[in-house]
Amino acid sequence: MKLVGIVAAALALALAGCPNEARNDSIRAANEGNTALGQKRWDEAIAALKRATDRWADNHTAWYSLGLAYASKGDWANAADATSHSVQIVPDQAMYQLMHGRFLYEKAIAAARDDLARRENKKPSEVSPDLSTVNFEKALQHLKEAVKLNGELWRAHYFLGKIYNHTGKTKEAADELTKALKAGPPEPAPWIALAELYRLWDYTDQAIQVAEAGTTAVPGIADQSNLWYEVGMGYDDKRLDDKAIEAFTKALESKRDNHNAKFQRGQAYFRKGDHNSAKRDLTEFSKAAGTSSAFEKQQASRMLIEIAARTAPADEPLEKVTPGKAGKHP
């Protein structure tokens, strides 16, 4: 984790020349915590960093690292609590404001999901809360402060864009996401977010351009898969099936279990009348896709039935020609 080295250097600089025993203990514990954090030993990192903040409550870098450790475990409430100390102690540190804003954003969504799951007697992973009703004001406050302190923090612009999009402020969302992309972020999420927003507005050519630009900016092959999927969806919107198939194929070459790309490519083959290719993709999708893809699996089954009807020998009863049963996700 690159941030760990930055934190360690900042800690040494901030505490240089401080003979106080409690501070020295805090430095040692924070160094242990940062080492564990860099090695993804989250629980050890949390324990050491909590010792660091217990020994010296003003150790803002230790609070920040503690927030990162909690976030790595998906514990957004404790992550936000930890970074709240960092921004209180050093409010003009842009990175502190950014991460605190991000953790508040994630905390708000997690709380909304937990609340909905309790009301519906389901697991949090089984529900999707209406994000337009979530209160993101605290997260917005700190993310805005982050870009005020450093306008080049693309993650701050990205999360601002996400919040504006959730709350129906799509123009503001597009502005923030465009600012995020000016930095050429090496992660797919901001590129996908703006491409999807353009598709929502029926600015299909712009969506394709953004997603294709993302494939050149994001270095990881697997990370490029969903970007190629967005390219394919743009061409799918234009009903340029050959180009859509080419893009979905690249998405699957990047990540073989991109089930959405497999389903969409199968649909494109179906429209083209390439029944063999469509049957292959749709059957594989039906066997591999999870329960969250129930609607798409129904569509796949319908197309497979139509393919069977169209390709059945004239002398064979139609009722004997049935698609393969959809399997469960392994």
C-alpha cells in the first residue's frame, strides 16, 4: 500500500526531536502498525495503531493509518471515527479530508443497507437501498474541503461525482467525474461512472469514447474488463452488433467470468442470427451466473427456446427440443 510509506515518513518528520516517552511509544507502535498494514495483516495493524493513539492522542498519522486498516476490513463506521481525529488535529491536510469524506460516504451506505436488511429480514448483501434518500451531507463537506485544499485529488472528485449522481444532481456529477478523469486515474471506476452517465443521457458516442480512453489509462488487464463491457454496451445501444461483439469479447478475454459481457454478447449474436454462438454464450451464462442475475437468466432461457425452435429439424417434435437447465453459481 503506497500510502503506508507516506504515513511512515510523515510520522517520523512530525515527531522528530520529541523526547517524550509516551510519544516515543506511540511512534514505535505506529511503525509496527504501518508495517502490518502494508502486509495486509489488518487485525495486527489495528491493535498496534490503537496502542499508538492510546499512548498519544494527537498522533494524527496513527489515527489516519487506523482508519485505513478499518476500511480494509470494510468497517466503515470505525474507519470514519478514526479519521475524524486526523481531520480535527490537522484540518488542512487534503488527504485526511478526502479519506474521511470517503469513509463517511461508505458508512452512510452501509447504514442504509443494514437498516433495509433488518426491515426486510434479509442479509445486507441481499438488499439494495435507495441511495437517493441517504444523507451524504457530512461526506460532501469533507470531500469539498479536500478538493479546495488540493484540486488534483481525483478520488475526491470521483466520490463527489458519485454522491451527486445518487442524489439526482447529474450535471454536477458529470462535472466532478470529468475533473477526476483529467488526472488519468489508473482505476476503472471513474471512467465507468462517467461512461454510464453519458449513456443515461443518450450521449452514446461520448460514453464509448470515455470507456475506450479508460482502457488505455488502466494498466491491469483484469481491471479493463468492465471498461470493455461499457464500450460494448455503447455499441449495443447503437445496435452496431459486430462492434459490440468485438468489445464484449475483449471484456471476456480480460476476465473470463465477466458474466454480464457473456450475456450481452449472446444477445448480440442472437440478433445477428448466429444461433450457434448465441446458444453457446447464453447456455454458459445461464450455468454460471448467480441469483442476482435472475431476470437476465429468464431472458437467456427465452432466447434459447427461440433458438431451439428455429433450428429444430422439421420432422422432430418441438417439445423434445429444450434448452439446458440453468445451473447454480459454483
